[in-house]
Amino acid sequence: MWLAGVALVLLAPARARAEDAPPPPEPEAQPAPLEVEPVEGAPQPDELGVEGAAAEAAGAPAEARPEPVVAERGPEAGSQSSSGQEPEAPAVEPAPVAELDVPAAPRLQHDFGFGSYGRVSAGGDGYGSTGRAVSVVQHGPRIVEPPYIELDLYYDMRSGEQWAIRTQATLALLEDLFHYTGDFSSMLAIRNAYVAFTWAGMIEVWAGSRMYRGDDIYLLDYWPLDNLNTVGGGVGIRWDRLEARLHAGVNRLSDDYQYQETLVPGRLFGAERIVFMDRQRMVTSLGGSYRLLGGEEGPALKLKAYFEVHFLSAGSFEREDGTIEDLPRDWGWVGGVQLGGWGFAERLSHVNLFLRFGQGLGAFNEMAIPFGLDSEKQAFPRATELVIGVSANYERGIFSMLGGGYVRRFVDADPQRYDTDDGWQLVLDVRPTLVIWGPFQAAVDLSYQQSFPTGLSPTALELLDPAVFQVAPMIVFAPLGAGSYARPHIRLVYRLAYLNEGARDLYAAEDPRHDQSVVHYIGAQVEWWFNSSYR
């Protein structure tokens, strides 16, 4: 109650002042507007507009007045009827808007794809040890192979038939599997990481890291002509019967042959690691094929020519004692031709004949370290390689047969005339397959391989020609049916390999394999590929 009383006391003076204040003044009366007779010929305010009327009232000259804004009126505007009433203006229909012939924007298509190639095997030698491959040539038969998996990721964007862009990444897992070794670490490799742009299905431009390959000999897992692993870019054209590709790329292997790091005193204290030698190897390739006969589906015949140039820059290598060794520049080249025919039986039937010659660095794989160099530590010009190869596949109904082989002559660059690294090699492999029932097939892989070195065996002190003969019957489960290239395959394989004295001599005397002339293998294998062009 006492709070209410205080509030009344405080508000009382303000209320008294408000009551004593004088009332507000009355608004002054505005004079009525004068009615002025319109002067004949003078512009009216509605014709001058607001600004024009104001300017005229102020006495502005005519040239300083704004242009009158004249409203568009119908033909009867401003006229009066006999009754003195303003007639209604006729409705004015809006003028039609012209339709512009604007082409619609192309509709882009986006696709994400996944592909894979893989092989995994589990087997042994029949005596409790791991099964192994047996080979005395550079590229032996692929009956027993280590695990290998590729995972392909594709992203395609295209505009109809005009152009297309593909981004591809391929992750590879090599050999050791956790379930076999118990080791979580794995050998990983990025086999593809590139972007390719294709215009009208004719011209391709690409850049990145890429496996750059042609036709292979499947049973030997070997590409006789173009088989490059490159970081670079290239262009290609495909027009009617002609196809051509040009490419350039580099590599720098993590080996003292091309790359070396060393420790030097730091700028302030301690030591720091620097790159002392960095020798890039540049590889360029040019290949073209022309379809002589037939269409793309066959029967057809094509002729292909291929050429490579390799160049390795000079460098300086630091020895363990601190002295410097100068390594000279080196180079090489590869040239070859291929004659291929396909589609003469069923679609995947084919025959390819290869001829390849390489000199200098071209006699070695681009991812390998050259050996047997001359006194100047160069591979060119003495190192040479000659390869004559063949691959074939025949399919007819429930029967198919794969075949492949090559003859190879290799000479390194060292001055030794009789050398175990020099000489001839040959290998031949065939695999006939017959459908037994449904998805089950029976096959047998027969192969023979031998090398003829020009040098004496360092242990036997005589010329030995290592040779291996293999026979491998197998039962194949092929759910996609007959065909040499139908995958996936699940195989049960037995392999018997016979090694002659020269082949056993390649093992050290203390190696248990040195005394085994017969080597067994029995195992289960699986191989698959889909959305993958690499086999």
C-alpha cells in the first residue's frame, strides 16, 4: 500500500502540468485552388508531366524543360460522345513475342564405374611346402602365379556423341596376403591415375600416370611391343581403319642408378639430408595400326608399327668413401611391327605375330636397372634384344585353345663375348579346353622352355642349356560359359615340372631345389576380370 502512495505523489505534478498546458493551435485554412481557363494550344500538365509542369510554372525556357511524356492512347482517346461522357478505350491486345530459336544446352551424362582384375591361389608342392613357379626364361608360363589384385575406379562424363571425359584410378595389391602371412602390411601400387578427354570418338588427349599397353601373349603374361608404365601424357586418333598414338613420359626409380640422397653438414648445426643425384629417364612412344581387311568384328587383318626412344640424363654418384663417380648420359630405342588377324572363327579367335628389336636402354624394361654395362657405364650401343613372338586363340562351340610363345636373343653391353647373360631363349605354351558339362570344363596346359647361354656355368664349368617341361591338367568351373577369356574361373590344378641339369644348376648348391628334377604343385586358383582392359 505504501508503494502505491509514493507513486501517486510522484505522478501528481506531471498530471497538473499536462492539465495547465494550452491547447494546440488550429490548422490554418488552405486557400482554394484557382481555376484557370485552359489556353488554346498550350501544353497541359498531363502532357508535360510532373517535372515539366513545375518547370513551366517556374518560367524555365522551353529548351531547358524535360521532354513531355506522352502516353500511348487508342484511336478514340480524348474524344467525347454526344452524351458528354468519356467513352471506354478499346482493349489493346499485347503484341506477340517472337520465339527465339535458341538451341537447348547439351545434357551431360555422368557415370561412376568399378572394375577389377585379380588372381589368388592356394596350393603346395605335395610335401608340405609352398608351391612355386619354375622358369628359366624371362617370361615363363603363368601356371603358378603369386596373388595380384587391381581395383579400378572410373568416373565418366559425356555429352552425347560429342565428347567424353574419363577419370580413372587403379589401386593394385601385390603378392603377400594377410590370411597367408599374418602381416597386416601390404604392398600397394597406384597403376593408373589419369584423365582422358575424347572428342567425337576420334581424338583422345590424356595426362597422368598410366599403364600404356597393346596386345599381349596371355599364357606368358607378356606384352611384346608396347608395355609402358609412364607418368606423362599423350594424344591418340582413331579414324576409320587408322589408329595412332603418341606419348611422352618420365620415371625416376628409387635406386642408386638414378637417385641418391646423402647427408651433409647443416647450415647451423647437425646434419641434413639432400638429394645428391636425380636422373630422370624420358620415354617417348609412337605407334600406329591400319586395318588392312575386314571390319572391327572380323574377320579382319591389321598391320601395326611401333617405335620408342629412351633417354637418361647424366649424373654424379657418391661412393661410400666419399669420392665422386660421374655417370654419363645414356639412351636407346625400340622398333617393332605386329601382324594380327581376328574373328575368323568366333569373335575372340585371333592370331598375332610380333617382331621387336631394341638397342641400348631399349633392350631393358623401362622399370628395370640396366646390367652388364660397358666400360663407360653405358648400355648403348652394345646392348641389344631381338624378340619374335606369337599369340593365338581359337574358339568353336565347346572347344577353345590358347597358345603363345617367343624366341628371344639378348646381348648385354659388357665386352665379354662368352657370358651367361647373353644368348637365346625360347618358350612355347598351349592350353586346350573342352566343356564337360554345364559350367565345368577340362583343360591341360603344356609348355616347354629353354635358354642357350653363350657362357659356361660357373659351377659345372661347361655349357649347360637349362630347360623345363611342364604339364598341368586342370578342372575349371566357368559360370559364364565356354571361351578362353570368359571369367571368372575357379580352377583345381595339378602341375608337374621336369627340370634338366642346367635348370637345377641355376640354384645354389645348398638350395634344396638344386637336387629336385621333378617339382609338383597342386592347388586351387581363382581368376577374374570385369570392366578392366588389362589381363
